[in-house]
Amino acid sequence: MLVALNVKNQLPKSLFEKLFNKLRGDRIVTKIKNVGGVALRDITYINRKCKVNYDKLASALGETRNILCNEDVTLPEGFSRFENREFKALLSINLGVYILKELKKAGENLPVGFYDPEGMYGEHLSRLSRFNNNLTVVTDDLERYDEISDSILEDSGATVSVTDNRLRLMDCRFVIAPEEVREPFSVLGNTVILSAEKPAVSLSGVCYYEYSFRTPNSFAVLKPQRFSAEYFAGALYSLARQYELGGIVPTSCSDNAHSQTPASLVKYLMS
């Protein structure tokens, strides 16, 4: 069961309200929804006494330790906020695969980089190599990616270059970086980068890291309004094992200033 938390402050504005709130205490409201075989326990903690009773809150949260909540919510000790990394990484890769597929249809074979320093996303390399044979993987896990690239060569005849040299990204017009970029690397100014997070460093190319997509209607009904579709779908995928969501291709991407559709990105990369 997914567990979501919302904290609402109803703090006293007068001495009378303070005394009254002290008598009646904080309130916890729980709503349970079950849609498509996924159950959600949505807890609202109404804070009336200026200070959250974390023992009371912990009791309400129960045994589930990974909680859906907004970033400004402080959880009791032993609980953590669900961080939507796995699903966002998939969105960036899925969009990358879609774009490469469209470029291949148009007869384009751009130099493409797959930036995965920790070697976390090797299982997706065959999807990328299917639509591009000018692919360079930049990673520190050379052994793993050498094995994967050898397997791809044996299975499909596609060649993939594997290196730990970040300078090789300078040759790439399109870079897919599923994890947050934490170290600077140089690319051309017109290079498009798809990532799961806003880069922690300045990059010379254009990096898109926010994604929009169509949520299945059944899950849209289940989602609390305070959560973005991206965050909630990530919880459904990672925590509720709704793996069919892992095939979603975003309908648009953004860097929080400019937005692109898959079609407009393909057109831009072909220019």
C-alpha cells in the first residue's frame, strides 16, 4: 500500500485559540482509495499546536517507511520521503529512444552520447543502439559496459564505443544522461541533453529534465492533487510495481524556461 502525507497548519491566532487547540489537540484524517489493484492511504495531519507531534504522526504512518509527500514536509525519525529517481531516469531514456527512432526514419545518424558514470543503466543500451550506430558511452564502469557492448555486437552487429573520457562528449550532438549531472563536461552550445534531474553544474548545451506525459485515467483518479503526475507515477512504478508505466514516452520536456515536444526536438536536431 502506498502511504501519502499532507501536513496542514491551523495555528492559533489568539490566546483563546491557543488554549482551545491545546485541549482538542492535533487531528489526523485518513482516506483510503483502491484503484486498479493499487491501494493508497492518504494521511492529513492537521497541526493546531505549533509543533508537530512526531510520535503521534509516526503511529499514523504505520510500518511503511517510504512516504509520498512534498519537499517541505518533515517526517518522523525512521521515515523518508519517496524520491522519484528511477522513473524519471526511464522517462529521459524513453524519450531518447523515441527521438533516435525518428531520426533513423529520417536517415539521420547523429553522434550520440550516453552519459552513465556509475554504470546504472546498461540494460537500456541495446534499445539505443537499435536506432543509432554512432553511439558513445561515457562511464567509469568500463568493465560492465565493455561486456554489454560486446553482447550487442554479437547479437545485432551494432558497434558501441565505450570510454571514460568526458571529452568524447564534445563530438555528440545529442546526450542522454539519466542521472543528475554532478560534474562539468564540455559539449557544443547546440547539444541537446536529456536528464532525470536539473544539473548540479553549469553545462554549455541545453539540458531538459522536466517531463510531461499522459497519465492513465485510473491512476489519475488515485493521485492526490498536491502531487505532480511525474512524482505520483514514479511511486506507482517504483513502489506499487506498476511496471507498465515504464514504457511511457513523454509528450514534452522542459528546462523550466523552455519546452519542447518530441517532434520539435527531432526537427531541431536535424537542423
